[in-house]
Amino acid sequence: MTVSAPAVRTPAGAALRRFRKHPAAVVSVVFIALVVLAAIFARPLSGHDPNAIDLLSARSGPSGGHLLGTDSTGRDVLSRLLFAGRISLGVGIASAAIAVVIGTVLGSIAGLLGGWVDGLVMRLADVFMSFPSLVVIVVVAGILGPSVLTMVIAIGLFQWPVCGRIVRGVTLSLREQEFVLASRATGAGPLWLMRKHIIPAALPPVSVVATLAVAQAIALEATLSFLGLGVQPPAASWGNMLTDAQSLTVIRSEPWLWLSPGIAVALTVLAVNFIGDGLRDAVDPRSSS
Amino acid sequence: MTAEQIPGAAAASVPGAASAPGAAAASVPGAAPAAAQRVGEAPLLRIDGLSVDFHTDDGVVHAVTDVSLEVVAGEIVAIVGESGSGKTVTAMSVLRLLPKAAEVSADAIAFRGTDLRTLSGSELRKVRGGPVGMIFQDPMTALNPVMTIGAQVAEAVVLHQARSDKKAAWQRAVELLRLVGVPDPAERVKQYPHEFSGGMRQRAMIAMAIANDPDLIIADEPTTALDVTIQAQVLALLKKAQAETGAATILITHDLGIVAELADRVVVMYAGRVVETAGVGELFATPRHPYTKGLLASLPRMDVDVDQLDPIPGNPPNMADPPAGCAFHPRCPLARDKCLTDRPPLLAIGAGRTSACHFSEELA
């Protein structure tokens, strides 16, 4: 028998083929990969210390020495942009990860156990979703003091309900499947079912919401840092780099200060969203465009 | 246990049957040869007075009422009945696999002397797939479409390993698939269910059920979803698996052909109750309940020439609102006034035989 020739169609392989049909998503993957690499190799790429003050060359436009110019204290903008990428991507991924873990665990528990547990978890999700997250995060940052960690946890906490609801839905539909019954009949407990049957089945839709959560978190981080409630100077983030653009003079005469972080945020969020769209089509065999 | 019940042989009995009129003829000392050798042996599985109710929007459905049955080591007991007669619910209640909406009550559901209802969740999980294996009806839906066959067979092994050893479990999965006749098992373990034919999938299901050398296999309509040509192969395999593991088997089916092929003893169910139990030879030779007789008359046979097959008239009863008296009376050729009001108790009518018909003697 040579049934396992290259023609084997695994579910993952089929999803990859569908994803490749999405040009915007494929380009976005390349773009995000470049952003990630640039953030990782920020130091060698920029050739400057992001926090090195050089008052003599402050507020100079793009030049050979400083490709994207310098800010009001003479710090290299390119270097700050790349280091800020670390923080922005890190915050985005970490808070999305928190949201996905909480959402997956609570969602599958709610779906699997049902009853009052389900009710409790879902009401909790409603509470989180009905709160204006930005306001709450602002208040929390005000009480605990702004820090990257607080921000990551706060963003994650407010994003889990989306993931939780999806996982619960998948769990509810799987729970009635005969293969889950068959698995229980061979001795599987709730944890095993979650690990082997439910989470793998929930993974495709979860990967979509996780991606979108990353995009949202990056934007939210930029907002909070812009407002001075997120990443604190001198550490750079795309959000707090934009703070410089609060004055009209800067907007008019020193565009290199705000254009690059602004474009970085916009393109990154856009690309992550494109990837999310591509994933959505890739994991849903019925969607044919 | 009632007085006239022969240990290990009589399958079902209604509590208090001994005092019921007509029970005098019941107690027959000395059981049939097959049963005699098992006298004194504790049954592997004993279900006593099992009732299962489902609370639905249309009211309470008594899916199973007062069912008692025993399975001794190594024998094949067939539970026969139409759809909705409660045979699957009976089997599922053994491993407590019924949905939460089901209300189960019983005097005993004892496996090897332990009442399964008293077990904790983790103790119960050791029984499921361990000493009690289960084969499901539809191998198309009972396998996870996005898991490889090997992963699913290995799952049955890993779940019962003292120490998780995935490599050993995978090898055991290959070995099990070879045992159940899947060709080229080392390659085919890596395939997904959609790459397997129906018969091959059912073989994989059987491999999962026998993975941990069970003492009892519960096979719920194991061939119903298969092509007729494949059915024979799977039946032969079931027989082989049963012979090799020495496991007792509860075979749930509506197919009397399969019963004749495999079973030692038969429990006939109708409308959630046991209506007749007998050794397979006796049942086919002299059915003692009009329902069983009707089932046999609707079956084509090689050994008897008939011009026309007689189907049982009418439809199975609505279980939310079953007929009064004997549930079978609307379809019964023997039905008389008594049947409309009095439900016949299940009485012993001979060695290892019971029947729930007021007029079972007329059928003898």
C-alpha cells in the first residue's frame, strides 16, 4: 500500500493551501516577520543606543548618521523605533497570550461542565465585555502606577471573553459528538478531553481571535503609552514616541518624529489584521472566495 | 433475587414474581447444560432493576423500566429490540455514559461484584476502556476526524498506562491494528479516519475496545452502519476478538441474523422492558413471546420455506405515552382483554428462560 504518498492531505496542509490564496495575508506574514527580526536585531541594525542623549545634534532631520533623524534630546529615532518595536510586539503578544489562555481554560471548562459553572463563567465574560476597557485600564494604571506588566495583564484580562465564548461554543458542539463519547468510553476524563479533542478543535478559530487580539493590544498599548499610562520614558514604545506629536510645531516642521512610529503602528496593526483574515479563511473549509 | 431464578442463567426477573399467579410452573431445578456449568459462579455483570427516565419537554420518557440482566464470564449476550426499545440506554448506563438529563435508578449495576454507581470519577475511568471495552455503532462519527487512527487507538492504551509511555502506546496501536486485520498497520496508523473505509474504521474501533484486554465488551450495533459484505468480516473479527480475549460480550442489535451467528443467550426488549430471555437455540426454535415470534416471522430463513415474510403490524410505541397493560398489545395477534389492562410480569418459564406474556404457554 502506498496510500501515504505525498498526496496525503492533512487538515493543516489544506489550511496552509487556503491561506496561501490570500495575497494580503501572505505579504503581511512577510512584513511581520521583518518587523520581528528588526526588533530582535534592533541594536546592530540601528547602530545607536536608543537612550543616548546627544544635545548637539538634537532635532536634526534624517541624515546619513541618523537615518530617521533625532528627537528633541538628540536620541536616534530609528534606534528608538526598533527598540519600541520590541515593547509594542511584546505587549501585543503577551497580552493576547494571557487572553487566549484564560479564555481557552474558562471556555472549555464552562462548555464541558455546563450547569452553574457555565453560567458563572459566561456572566463573568459579560461583565468584562460590558465594561469600557480603556476607562478601567486608565483607572488601574492610575492606582497601581503605569508599568508594562500592569498594562499587559489589564489588556489580557479584558480580551479573554471573546476567546472564551468561542472555545465554549466549540466545546458545546463537540460534547455531543460521538467520538467524544467514544473517548469517554475508553476512560478519558475532562482534562484529557480538553487536551486531546477540544483544544485542538478550538485551535483554528482561537488562532484567528488571538491574531486579532494581538492587533488590538498593539493599538491599545500605543494609546495608553501615548496618554502616558503605559510604557514610561526613557523606554521607547511606538505610543510614547507619538507623544512628541502633541505640538503643532512638531507636526508641521519635524515630521520624522511622528511619521515613523505612526506608520509603524498603523502598518503592524493592519498586517496583523490581514493575517487574521487569512487565517479565518484558512481554518474554515467552507469559505471559498 | 427471587426464588425461582437460576443463578447465572436466568437473565431477568421481576421482583415479587414468585408470588405472582402462574409462577408455580416457573421453578425448574437443574438448569440447561450451558447454564449448569455456571451455577455458583458469580456473574461478571449484574444489572438489577434498572430504570432510566428522560425528562423532556413532552413529559417523562421511561426509556428503560425494571430491566435486570446478568452476564457471566466469556458468554455473548445479545440484547435485541427495535429502535427505542431501550437496548442502547441499558448498555450505556453500565458505564454511566448517559447524558446528565437521564435519571438512572437501579438496585444494582455490579461489575465483578463492585457497584459501578458507587465509583468515583477516576475509579470509573479506570473501568471504562479497561476491563470494559465499548464498540460504537457508527465508526464514521465515533472517530475524531482530525486525529490520526494511531493517535486514537494509542489514546485507549495511554489512558490505562500506569506511566505514560507514548512510544510503547504507539507500538501497541500498530500491533492492535494488525490484530484486527488492518493491512500494513505501521503505515496506516498515520492516516486519518477519512482515509479508512467503513469496515477498516470499525476494525480500528474494535482495536480500541480490546486495547486493554477487557473482560466485558459492549458492542452497540457494531455492524449496523456497514455494508452487508463488510458486516460478515466484522462479525468474524468480533468473534475472533471475543475468543482471543475471552471477554464476555453484550451485543446490542436489531439483527436476528447476527444474534444467531454470535450470541449464546438473548434478551429481547420491547418498549423499555425485557419481554423474553432464552438461550439462542431455544429462542429461534420456540419463541415464547409474541413479539419475538413476530421478529422471527419477519426474518427470511434458510431452513424454513415460507411464501411470504410477515412483518409485525403497527409501529413501536411512543415512549412518552406507552400503551396501558402490555405495551405490545396493540400489535399483538394474541391480545385479549387482559392484555389491555394488566401488564404481564416477566416470569421464568423454564430452564434459563423467561417471558413476559400472559399467554406464553400457548406459544410453547
